[in-house]
Amino acid sequence: MNAIPVIDISTIDTPQGRKQAAAAIYDAIVDAGFFQIVGHGVPMELIDRAYAMYDNLFDRPDEYKEALESPNGNPFRGYFRAERAANAGSRVESYEIASIATPEEAQGLGIDPAFTDFFEPWTWPDIDGFADTLLELRDRTRGVGATVMSLFATALGLPDNYFTRYVATDGSNFMCRYYSTTSAVTDQNVLLDEHQDSGMLTVLHQRGTYEGLQVLCRDGERITVPVRDDAYVINVGRLMTRWTNDLFPSTPHRVIDAPTADDFRRSIVLFYMPSPDAVITPIARCVGADGPHYEPITPYEAQKIPAKELQEYGN
């Protein structure tokens, strides 16, 4: 593998177009664990507007941004900053929201109360149009995630709507991440350590002056993911690996630092998740003679360890 596949999904409304896209996605996810999609239908004007809103936020003084942090130290709500001592002058900032804001809202949607402490409200910045723009893009990006999941179902020989019931009340998070440096560094410095995503599906838009996202291939080689303004980067997390009984692997990846202080990287990402109380069991069609590789698990349980890891990273 020397390049991340790019797959056009603009013709999936036709039987042949859907069949071709599903087959290409199957090959890409099994071989590389990552691919890019174009023809997704999200307006570039909306993406541009969201980046402009984030620019407005992240360009503000630290005191302003810190007021948007989670009072409980939750790195997945509101503003969060991680600075790396090994990379003097480098920082990773994020602002993150969720599909459901409070335990009460989650319970009102029918989610088991035992799982609703997963939900926590966040503080919006007082930037005109910020919330409306983010919520609009979040919903459009969730639509992209739903489309990809339906193509996964097609690729696995399942009904196109197989995964729909699991995400009827989803536990997704939506985030923008800013990578910045104030001094010249080498491109070998790592800003975001090598990791596997924990969830079901990651839908990422990236923008910047350098290619910082690196994927670890099966042969041990790292390849970079090109920055394409018209594309979303797709990969699966460990939950989807369990769901497909290891057929769809969660691929390690990392983000490297900018080569100069004039370079930058931005990303807007949806961590698309089922309801936190859904029971995820290996799909029967993916289970061979050796049986299921995993016990049933809920997304709630799957998310607990990554939260702890990220809090330690931030310290």
C-alpha cells in the first residue's frame, strides 16, 4: 500500500454505483483501514464557514478559551488544550460537542439511565453564528457517517439499513482540532501519538499547508494522507473491529508537527458512535469456524479507557 484510496460515492443512488462504491470501500478498509471519499454532498461553503468560526475561537486569548473548558476536566466537552514538553512551542487545541448534551436529554430519548453519565453539557462561545454553523455541519457530517455505514452493510451482504437502529439515538462527538507551533521543528516530531480510534467510525475533514496525518500500514511503512479540500478521510475504530470480528481493522495513525512555524494543520472530525447502551456483538456473517473473537460490549464501556488516556496526555 503506497497511497490511501480515494472513492467517489456520488453515484450510490444507482444499483451499479452503490455496488461499485461498496466493493471499493470494502477493499480499502480491509487493506488499509483508511480511505477518502469524494462526492459526499456536504457544501464547501458550510465547511469554509465552520473553519472561519473555529479560527475566530482559537485566535482568541487563552483566558477566553479556558472559560469554555469542562468544569469536570472532560477532554471531550468544550475547549481542551494539550501541550507537549518534547515539542517546545507546539500545542494541540480542540473544541468538542456531542449529539446529546445532558443525562436528562439522553433519558428522554430512551437511553438506559445507567449509561447517561456519558453525556455532559458544554459551554458555547459567544461568537455570532458559531453554534448554528457547528450544529449544521455536525448534522451533515453525521449524514456522511450514516451513508458510509450503509455502504459497509452493503459490502458485508447485509441489509443497507442494518446499522440504522444502533444509531437512532447516537452517542457521537463532533470536534475541531488545531495544531500549531511557534518555532521551527523537524517533521519527525509527533504532535498526536500513534493510536487507534476507540469508536465505530471516524469522519474527518482536514485542511492545512502540510500533510501531517500518517497511517501505519500492515507492512510497517507509514504513509501520509493527502490534504484534499473536497474529501473526507474515513477510518474505523476498535468498536467496529469488534463488531466485524476483526474483518475491518482499526489502523494505528498519528499526527506529526509542522515543518515551520508558518505551517498549520486544522481538522474537523465526527466520531460516529452508536447509542451508549447498544449491545455490540460480532456480526454473525463475520464469524468463522473459530467463533467470535470478542464478548459483547457497549459503546459506553468501549469509551471509558480512551477518556483516561487522553486526560493523561493532556497533563
